[in-house]
Amino acid sequence: MSNSLDEFADRLQEQIHQEIIQTYGEKVYERWRSPRFGGRMESPTGYGRVTGSCGDTMEIFLRLDGDTVSDASFTTDGCGCGAVCASVACELAIEKELKEVADMTGEAILEILGGLPEDEVHCAFLAAETIQAALSDCVNRDAKS
């Protein structure tokens, strides 16, 4: 009996994964399965926290080396798409100068992912807004010192 239950669970899991790939695409699926840059950063140079209109909250932490982002990480209490978008935002920021990060948009995140379903597009814009908040915090902290 245990074998047939295990086989059923495996088939069900595979079906779920295939539905995710069909809905969100291979790039989103792979990033969801292997998230990068997740977690809080100790002593960041800048920190942004934004709650989107959907109610999800995202935090992005940046560490600078001069005028270049040397490290980035995120947390979110939102959905998988929010985590994927935050991960892409961090990836796009690392090794970029501040002025390049300042130009990051939700559209750029969507382009990397190959798009998202219409009801998930806001996640890319939330990630871009959050990284802008972290960048602003970096600049404000620098101005105060």
C-alpha cells in the first residue's frame, strides 16, 4: 500500500510542477525551485521595505563597495512570484553602479523572466520599487555620514 501511495504522490507532484511550468514558464519555475539571494543581510549599507497593493511585503538589503552594489538579498512574506522577482532584482543589482540600479524597472525584471501571468505582474514592480527604496536608503545614509 505504501508503494502505491508514494507513486501517487510522485505523480501528483510532477503534475503540479508541469502546471507551474505551463502557467509561469521555465525561467520562473527554475528560479522558484532554486531561489537565490534569499535571507536577511547583516549590516547592510541600505535597506528597503515596501508593502504592495496586494498586501505582500518585500525587503531588500544592499551592500555597497564604493558606488557599486557588492551584495544583495531579500525577504518577502508574499507568493513565489514575489520571491522570484525579488531574486531577479538582487541579481540585476549586484556588480552594478548605483546609477545603473537607479534605472531598474519592473519591465526589466519581467523581461528577464519572459513575462508573468497578468495577475502576477505587480510582483515585478514591487521588487523594483523595493530595490529603489533600498538604494534611496544607501544614498541617505551616505549623505548623513
